[in-house]
Amino acid sequence: MRRPVLAVDIGGTKIAAALVDTEGRVRARRSTPTERAARTAAGGPDDILEAIIELARATAAGAEGPLAGVGLASAGPVDLAAGAVAPVNIPDLHGRPVLAALAGLAPGGPARLVGDGLAA
């Protein structure tokens, strides 16, 4: 398998991540209800960001080597220039540098953010 990509979706009902190969096949996937991630992150904004990174990291662990890149879709609004998101139901995530944090999982690879409506 050539280098897979990591796809992450921050949505109103769940936060999901998938490892996708070059043929478009999902090789690994994980998700957690958004409400549970927000509850787990009751300590503050850094906790919700860390919960997302951990979900993504656990999913990426199935790759045999480095990732080719990361794609992030999120409920909006999204700030493409800052790589930040502001989902209405996750106020602790507003303005957090989610894309930069996830890009670290694919060093040297592209990392892209889009609104979930465009991703669909």
C-alpha cells in the first residue's frame, strides 16, 4: 500500500477519523460522539483539541509508515487561513489551531481544511 491519507471529520454528532489508501479504500476508522469528546474535555479548550488529536493518532497508527497527508472537514464556520474551526456545538474548539495540530501527523505532507458541506 502506498502512503495513505488521514481524513478527520469534526461534526455535530460525532468526531471521526479514517485511514484511506490511494484506491479510496478505508483501511481503519474510529469515531466518538461529539458530546462525549466535549465532556471528556471538560478541563478546557486544550483538552478537546487533544481528544481530537488522540483519535486521529490512534487511527493513523494503522499506517505502515508515514502518511501522505491530512484532510480535515468540520462543521462551521471554518477559518481556512488560520486552519481553525468554530463548530457551534463545541465552543471550546473555537479558534483552536486544529489543522496545524493534525498536520504534525503527516510531516512534510499537505494538510487541508474544508467545511463539512463541501467535503460531503
